[in-house]
Amino acid sequence: MSITTRASDRKHLPTAILTAVVSVFLLGGCALSGAAGGLVRDPDVTHLFESYKADPQQYRYYYSGWSNNPYAIVAIDRQYTLNDRLWTAFTPDGQTLQKLMNALYEDYNFMPFGAHLVDQNGRRIGLWYSCIRGAGVRVDPQTGIVDIVTDKPYLSDDVSLFNRF
């Protein structure tokens, strides 16, 4: 009986190893997912931006990239401060916001979308509009400084910025 059991165990060994490896990756991914916040898509945010509506009383506005071809536009709740190393502040009067929106970088495979920026605890801290599909968001709980890192490393010459999360 022990010979049959050993042969049976050896037959299922590759499946057991594969299951263990997949489990480690899944559990590791779940553990890392809480390390940073990100984007929660919302068609109402998309509509807000595409209507060129801004709320400068509640938000500070920034764009990433160049004014003639920004990659993303964000509105950060005024209770937070954006680490603006990769972002440029602007006043969202109707013409400026419209100009930036019309010049927004286009990824031909993806349409621009609006989203809520959420911190590592799931709290909404601002708004997002871009074709860029992913961003890591983290708020320092002591200072209220927001870091946003996108999934496009060509936004900066300093690639180490994208390894912070």
C-alpha cells in the first residue's frame, strides 16, 4: 500500500508545487495591494472633466507632462498637498482646463476616463482624468503630502521615482 501511495504522491507532486507557487503569488499580491491607493473609475468624474467643470474651492488642479500635451489632469482635495515634482499646478478657469483637455495625450487603444483618486486607506482624495490606466496613490498620514506615480515611466527621467511603491 505504501508503494501505491508514493507513486500516487509523485504523480500529483507537480500539481501540488504549482498550487503552492500560485498561492504564494496571489497572497503576496493581496498583501501588496494595500500598500498604495489608486484609481476608482467613475463616469460622473469623466463627465465632470469633459464638461470643463472645475471646483477650485474644493480642489487644487495639476497636470503631468507638457501644457501642449499633458498625460494626466488631477484635482487634489485642498486638505492635501500634492508632491508636485512631476506635476504642474494650474488655475482651472474655463479656457485653461479646456485647452489642457483638448491637448491631452491620447493612447489610441484607450479613451480618456475620469476616476476618483483614493489613498492607501480607500479615502477619496481627488479626481483623475487621463488615458493612463493605472496610478499608485499614497498619502503621508503625518504631512498630508500626496504622491502619485503613474504606470508610464517615461513621464520622468528619474526612473527611481517609480520604484517607491
